[in-house]
Amino acid sequence: MIKKIKGKYVVLSESTGRSFGSYKTLAEAKKRLRQVEFFKYAAKHPNIRRRPRKK
């Protein structure tokens, strides 16, 4: 979830309230929230690769 606190956009965990960073713009906060959601999904689905493996 994203909340505006003291003029900054803060990305917070809905369940724990943990902060994932504060950002100047809403666009930056949305980008970070998408990253957090991706890693939550990837942790539950181990066959998803984050990046191609280097040889």
C-alpha cells in the first residue's frame, strides 16, 4: 500500500506496516510497490526466474 506521509509517498506492507522506502513521486512509489509484489509472487513460484542465468 502507498501512503502520503509528510509530503513523501511511502510504500508500506499491508500486513506488518513495514516500510519499503519513501519516494518523492507517486510514480516512483508505484514502481517500488510492483517490485515488492513481484518478489512476493516469485517466492511462492520457484520456477519463475528473475533474470536469465549467466554461464
